[in-house]
Amino acid sequence: MVRKENVTYVDGLAGGRGRAKVSHIVSREELMGHGRMYAKVTLPPGASVGWHQHVHDTEPYYILKGHGDFIDNDHRIYHVSAGDVCVIEVGQYHSMENNSDDDLEFMALIYNEAGYLSD
């Protein structure tokens, strides 16, 4: 099967600033209880994903394009760009900020910890 992308726009993603473009790769249902999101996220300049925690799941980011500031669980700031992978462990907090003049694009996959199936 081939289909067109399913795009949504989210104001204040996870409590962040601005409007994020979320291009869903597969639906929550297609993840069959193993996770809840697989998407390309685009943050325009000045936008962010708010500080949030992952309970019973994790969400690695793979940076595709642009530059951003990834804020890790210990509040350490990492300057990231294309090819970087941001690893968030189960139970940890994180956020992402686009403090550049260009769009920041990254892949985000929210999947469950071992032995936990989401509704």
C-alpha cells in the first residue's frame, strides 16, 4: 500500500512554543499497541517541543535537517544537527527547541518499554 502523508499542525506541542507540523508515517493503530507515534516533526524558527516525561515509553529523535537545542533529562543542552540521534530513556524528561533561522526537521518514534502494551 502507498498513501499520501497525514499532516497535522499542533500548537504548543507538549506545552512548547509555536506550531509544529507533524507528518505521521503510520497511525497509532498501525503500531498495534507497540507505540503511539511515528512521525516527521518540523519545528519552524522559534518553535519548540515542551518539557515532558515518558512513562512506559521512549522517544528517540533522529535529526534530518536544520539545527536545534535538545534539552536532556538532566537539563543539559545539546546542540544538534542532521545525523544526530537524541536518546530518551523510559521515565526521562526532555524537550527540543529551534533557536535557528531555518526549519528543524526530525523523526520521532514513541514506542513502549518491554512488556508494556498501550491501549
